Amino acid sequence: MTLLITGAGGYLGRALVAAARARGHAVRALTRGAPPAGWAGDSGIESWQADLSEKVPQAAFAGIDALIHAAARMGGDDADHGRETVAPTGPVLEAAARAGARLVLVSSMAVPGTTGLAPMAVVDETTPPDPDPALRDAYARAKLAQERIAREVAARHGAPLRIVRPGAIFGPGRVWNAHLGPTLGRLVIGPRHAGELPLCWRPHAAQALLLAAETPQAPGVEVIHALDDDRPDRARYLAALGRPGLPLPWRALDLGAAALAPVAPRLPGLLRRPTLRARLMPLRYANARLHALGWRAEAGFEAAMAAALSGRDVA
């Protein structure tokens, strides 16, 4: 296949390009900055450099079989996310749909909401998106907006669309995530319970997204949660990092955030109940749709984390 990958120079994008080439695909790698030097020696990688917040290079879409839209802002405020994540989504997916390509959007497990969920409930693709994004962070709001735009484009063109929601991606140079809780020095403060962390090792995320692009799909929308099979709780994760934890009861944290609800819009992240629940609430997760695509785990948690801490993407 010929795949167009946006955000190809980013943390996930570089892994996607490498995995796509290993599977024999030709790659059009669209980057905001200069492409990695190693790509120059690979005739199967065609580099395109463009700032999607300013212009979408239409010529890059000619003849592609599938688009994996991974370009997105990770940090910043609503204006940053609006400019670099939300605004380019429509034009990028429109160009791919006009080219007759399959559409794959890299979304996030930040999208499902926790409203109405009890502790230890199972979150899967039928869990509704968060109905109150105003009390979430800018990243979650941007991903909710991306999914809405992607659905509109797919419906307008009758195009096949897979929305893939990776969990918190970890790998070399990235072993921390917002689900662990706030820190005080090396001490990590937060609940200790049997709830799972919604994680996705970087090679697992790349495999999931490539399968989403490769696997035939009828016109319509399919949502897939890209999550590892081996999902540790916080205590197990912190043990792998060698970090001490200060346990706080989940019930107390939740009641405290509920009491602050009248002034929540003026409070920082974890003091707003929807944000607190999205990051720290004890939940379980399902990835059956991912397995239905043919995805298979390449490593368990400890092996994947050991590889990440050693700077490798292979267990």
C-alpha cells in the first residue's frame, strides 16, 4: 500500500513510518519540521514538509491508499490545540477522502467520558464521549472536536473511517503519563487500587494503526481502542519505575472534587471532577475490537517497560 502519515516526525509518527516500511508499504511522510536524516537512504519513504495549520499539500494525497492522521498538538492551551490539532483535521481528511483513501484518525482514550460510570466499570468503544468537555483539559477538548469533524467528513464523502484511540503511549523517553497522579519530588500522590491504567506501548500503537489502515472496511465509522492486553494498576506501574507512592483513597478524592463543583470552572485540572475521574478513577478497559483486526501483543508490561527504560522499542 501507499500510506500517507501526517505527524510522521513525531514520537508516534516515527514509529509508524518504521513499522510501515517493515511491512513493505510505501510511505509519504508528512512532517512539520525537517525529516529525520535516516529517511534519506530509504527509497520507500517520500518526505513532505508542511505546516498543516497553514496549508495542506494537496499533491501529497494523489494515489494514496490510506491516510493515518497522527499530527496533533500534545500540550498548550485551547488556542494552540485549535490551531494545530482541530483546524487541520477537516482539510486533511477531506483531501484523503477525495483521493478515495481509507481514513484513520489517531484519537485518544481521553475521549470516553466517565459520567454515569461506577468505579471498576469497563470502558469500551460503546462508552459515550465526555458530555461536558468544558471541564476537561484542552487536549481532551481537541480530541473530542477532531472525532466530530472526522465523522462529518466521512459521512459527507461516504468514506470508510476508523477512529483509533490509543491509550497513554509509553516507550523510549516517554514513561510518564497523567493517569499516575501529581508528584511531590519523587513521591507520586494518588489512589492505589485495582483499576487498570489505559496504556499502549509504542510498538503496539503502531501495529494497531497499520492494521486499521490495511484492513478493508465498508463505508462508515468504526471506533477502536488501542490498548495493551497487560494493563497494570498504578502500584505495579510505579514499582516498574522505582518511584514511591503516597496512597490516597479514591472515594475521598472524588467527594472532594464533587464538593468543589460550584467553582470548578475556575479551578485547575485535577480539582475539576470530570478531569479527576478521567485520569484517576478506578476503571477497567476492553480491547476486543483491536484483536478482531488481527492485533497481537508483542510483550507484557514489565518487558515493554524494561525495553522503554533501556531506550528500545523491542522487548
